[in-house]
Amino acid sequence: MLPLNDALQQQLLAAAAGARSHSHAPYSKYAVGAAVLDEQGRVHAGCNIENAAYPQGWCAETTALGAMVMAGGRQARAVLVMGPGPEIITPCGGCRQKLREFNSGDLVVIAADPSGIKAHWTLEQLLPASFGPDHLK
């Protein structure tokens, strides 16, 4: 059972699906959407954006985190990442570290595809013994 109620999971799923529809993936053809839940209960969405000067594009999680920060959010509580399926998608290593910047480890990471939610973890499970802002205090 996820530590988020069904309505909130569906809100994240819908936001990630909507963002995925705006993906700019002309090279990989691998459209990804993400939705981040912030500490105020707001949902921020983003898509992957590729660039001809590969690997200069950025991931959906990065776009969603940018939207969160621009809206004044400072803590991520959950992230849902949606790929095309059927393989389960998780945040890449770089995005795991970016997510770590905004949560210490109990962040809920949800994997989905167009058919729905497929799996979930905590960030600590995906990025154990991570380095974060608290190490620099």
C-alpha cells in the first residue's frame, strides 16, 4: 500500500500523463512525464525535453522539480514517473540525486505507464546511503 490516498495517486498519475503528452523526444521517441507532490500538497508536472546536442536535454523529473521550485515549493513528498511501458521506469541516477536535494529519503517514488501504477519505492531504496544537503551543514 502506498502512503498516499487513491485520489492523490490519481492526481499525480493524471498530471504525469498530461505532461508526458508534451514530451519533446524526437530522437529517442521515449516520452516521459513526471509529477512531484510538494510540502504544500501541490502537484507540479514536467516532461522530458531532448536536444540535438545529446545529452544536453533533461528529464521529466528535472522539469517537474523546476516547476516546483518556481512555484515556491522546497520539499518533494512524492514523485510519479510515467513512461510508455511495458517496462517499469524509474528515475535515472542523476534524477535520483536531484530528487534527493529536496527530500532526505522517505520520498515516495511511483512508477507508472499509460495503463496505471506499476510499482513504488522510497528514494532511500533507490538511492541508499545518499549524499545530500545535510552533509554540507
